[in-house]
Amino acid sequence: MSTPSRRVAVGTIIAVILTASSAAAVQSRATESPIDALLADARVLIDAGKPRDALAHLQAAGAPEDVRVDALVGVAYYHADEYDKAVQQLLAIHPKLPERSAERREVEKVLGLSLHLQGRSADAVPWLERARAAGGDSLELSQVLAVAYLQTQQPDQVRAVLARLFGVPSDSAAASLLTAQLMIRHEHNKSAEAALEQAVMKDPKLPRAHFLLGQLALFAGRYDEAVRWTEKELEVNPSDAMAFSQLGDAYVHLQKWEPAIAALQRSIWINPYYSAPFILLGRAYMRMEQPAAAEGMLRRAVQYDPNNRQARYMLARVLQQLGRTDEAKRELAIMQKLPQRR
């Protein structure tokens, strides 16, 4: 995953966390103090996605001397994506907040999230741990904490967080598999391979572990190794369409067309609505100089995934080979309008 994509993913998780934590009981406006009313109005603006309006509202009040106002200013800075100001404000106000107060818990959470988004994962971890201890192991917060541990190269802590979250022993094969999946998502592939090898040593029949080892080998261009790992996955789960597709992919790269076609046909038999094996079959039939068969496979791929640029491009090539130039041009024109996939 690219850095911008990773930031978007983390930002989405964090938005869920903070939306869930912001709800509070609403008092009658007739009984609210001016400070309570100010805080309530600012909170409504933050929850409505208007943190800059909330900041203006709080600042227009003349900075009343109340630590809750100072804390909410820091929270608003966070929501306005001004992480430097949020961290500075919240670090200053945190010691002044009452122990175990809702405001202190929120400040600890937002500090951890702000530091993490600044790329200061080592500084973020203690605050995220405090937030987790105070608020429980929610999926969203635990995932951010696990990523922070991953960025600080603490795989044992990553495994412990995920094991606690999913209710499995931290030294189990399942915990190692969960850890590897997070590592792959964040492109820590070498560490993921080590975690997966540990998982299959502990439990040779653990589903998905051999598949992911095969996937990593495939991505690294180690195609024979990809075949071996994927075949082991199919020994564990012989009805895994994704594994058959991956096996076919590895054979295509090895230019072993007959075993590639056999594996891809099995994948389609199990799941006929997945475009990847159709694209790979189209490629195999093209290399075997069977353009009519290739066209049929690629049209199925386009049917199930109309926005797939690769399928459109390969279909255009086949149509060109078949002498159907106008159709080929139409497919290329469609392909050029499609967005690039990351």
C-alpha cells in the first residue's frame, strides 16, 4: 500500500474511533452553565465535520479559564488536520485534567492518534495504550495501535495486540497469521514471511498461511516456490478458488500453459464470478495461439469486472489479432477512460 493510501486507510479508521467516542448525554439548555453551553455547541460543530467553525466558536468566547475548553480546542485542532497544534495543545493541558475524567481519556486518545498521523509512532504508542486500557479493545483503536507497533519494529507487541483483539493465544499459529496479514497490508513482506513460516510450523493445516506464503513468493518473482506453497494450501483446502487462481498465475509466469489452464479452470468452476482467472486464461490462450478461446475468456472477465483496464487491453489485442480492428479500437477507447488502479 502506498503512503497516501495508508494515510487514507488510517484516517478512515481514526474517524470511526472518534465518532464513536464523541457522543454524550445532552442536558437541558435551561440548566447549562455558559461554559457547558459553549462546549456543547463546539462539540456539535466537531461532530458535524466543522472543526474550524468549532475553533472559531471557542476562540470567540474569549478563552474562558476552563481546562475542558482548552482540551476541546486541542481536539478541534486534530479534527482540522492541524496535528502539530493539537499535540502542543493537548500535551500542555493533559496534566491539568482530572484523573479518570472523560476529557482526560479523550485527550489521551487524540494525542496518540495525532502523534501517529505525524509519523511519530514511538511517541504515539504510550498514549494509544492508555486509551486502549481506558476504553477497551475496540477493533479500530487496536488496529491503529498494532500499526504503531509495526512501524516501531515490535512484532511481538503487534502479535499481542491482535491476539487480544481476536481472542486467540498470543503464541498461537492464528496470532502469527493475523500479524502477517497486517504486515502484508503495510508492505513489511520480509517480516510477514517470517511470521507465516512460524505459523505453518506451529500448525501445518492452518488455512490461508500457505496461500499467503505463495502470494509473497509470486510477488517476489519466485514462481517455483509460489507453486509449492500454493499446492500446500490446496492440500489444506482443496476448494479454494483463490488458491487455484494463484497456482494458475504462477504457472503462467513459468510458461507452463497446460497446468496453468487446468488450475484456472478449477478456480472458475468453484467461483465463476471472479475476473482474475479469466484474464489469466485469456493470456494463456493467446500464448498458445488460440485467439478465439482467449476472446471468450476475456469477454467473461470484462463482464464480471467492466472497469478492469488489463482485461480491456488484452481483449483489444486479441480482437486486433482476429482482424476486428474497429472492435479493438472501441475496447482501447473504453480502457483509456478507466481510472488507473493502485
